Amino acid sequence: MGGIVGVGLVSHVPTIMFSEEQRHELNEGKEISFVPGYHRLRTDVFDRLGADTVVIFDSHWFTTVEHVVTAHDRRSGTFTSSELPRGMSQLPYDYPGDPELGRMIAKCGEELGTPMHASDDPYLPVYYATTNVIHFLGRGEAFVSVSIAQTGEADDFLTVGEAVGEAVSRIGDRRVILLGSGGMSHRFWRLKEIAKHEASDPIHIVTPEAREADLQRIEWMKQGNHAAIIDTMDDYDRHLPEAGFGHYLMMVAAVGGRDCTARGELFSEYENATGTGQVHVWFERPDGGWTA
């Protein structure tokens, strides 16, 4: 049976691409929980669900006058991060795309009144919010990435998510997983202070108020209370969620938005990354459907 078979909020922090020795050195001798969390997502979830296509809402891919969705037959190359080449350098990527779904998402977005464009340009850049996720979770599935319009607001992101849900429904035969690739509160420590705050303990989140705001939303996710998260975005914006939390809003809007009742299961701890809040949360499709 086709349709959206599962959705997740996942962290793409650069440290997941570091060696185990480097990760332990930065984290007081311990593993960060995102790496084993990704391995468990692959074996316990992806292998079981057998998705055809994974849509990644990429919180590092910023556009301005429209949302953009990839529509390539295949993407391959070598990635070095301009942000942190020390940790993400000359990493090969090679994965199939789903141009039919990409174009349908853009078509549905335009029909719903938000500017969207499907691109198959071979020189279109990729970002590590996509490639890091595929490194851990890709095993031959097709991948489509969706940008974050930096001029967008919460209602724009919700419309894009609705377009994704409609596009999957129209095509009908795809088993699709959606991943919001990005963090929660997203304020970094200043450069002179960062080295003191690289451990994963949430005590290193920049402010206690941001930490509590993140934890409240994680609790709502666990309860399946997505309406509370959507309805309090104005308050959450004070803590600068990554990309306006557009990656989460798109993801949840595709499966019902405020009416979605899927309960979140943590596949990592809630952790710090140089001041920002990060977590893996998986939402299984409820037996009665996403809005049951």
C-alpha cells in the first residue's frame, strides 16, 4: 500500500560525520546519541517499512522567492562543507531521485497558492542537512529534498507540507517517508565560548528558557499534540528554532497538521550541539491513519 508510511524529525549535526574517536573527545569520552540513533532508525524502522522514496525537508537549503524541490533522476558527486570542511570533507554521495514526485509536489504547491519550483539542474548544490542523513539512512531509496524559503512564515511552511501530502496521494503507488532534517532552538555560543560548550549535555543549551521550550515541544510530540506546537509558534520563535522550524512544520502538515495524532518516539537523547537543541523523534503512522 502506498502513501506516507512514517515521518521523523532528525538531527544532521556535523559531529555525526566525525570519527568515533573525535566524537568521544568532544563529548567527555562518550558517544553522542545521534549516531546509534541513526543505526536504530535504519534497522528498526526503514528496513521494516520498505519505503520507495524519502523526502527530506532541508533546513540548510535556503531559497528566497519560492520553495524549491529536487527533481533529478540521480544525484552524485563529492561534498565538502563550506561551513566545516574540517569535519565534512570530500564525502561521496550517489543516490537516485524521484522526479515524478518532485514535480508533483511543485505542482500541488502552486495549486495551493505558494510559489514552488521543481529543479533537475545538475549543478544545483546539495547541503549536509541532506547528505549527512542519506549517509546513515540511504540504502537504495530515492531521495527528494525540499528547500526552506527564508522569506517564509509558519503558514507558508504548512502549505508546502500540505502540498507534499497531496502529491503523495495523487501519485498513489509510492511508499514515502518524510524527514524534517534540522534542530530545535538554534542559537550558538559566541566563537570565544564554543569550545567550552561542545559536550552533548543539554546544560550547554544557550539559555535555560530555550532548553525548556524545546523540552516542552518534545513532550507534545510524545503526546501526539502537534496542534500545541503549531499554535505556539509565535512564542517558540523567541528561541530561534532552526529555519523557523520549517522542516518540522512541513513534515507534520503533510500528515494532517494540527489534526495529526501520531505520537513521537525518541531515537536519541535531547542533546546540545554548540548551544543548539537537537533530537531524533520518529512518528509511526497510527493504525487508524495520521489524524485518527
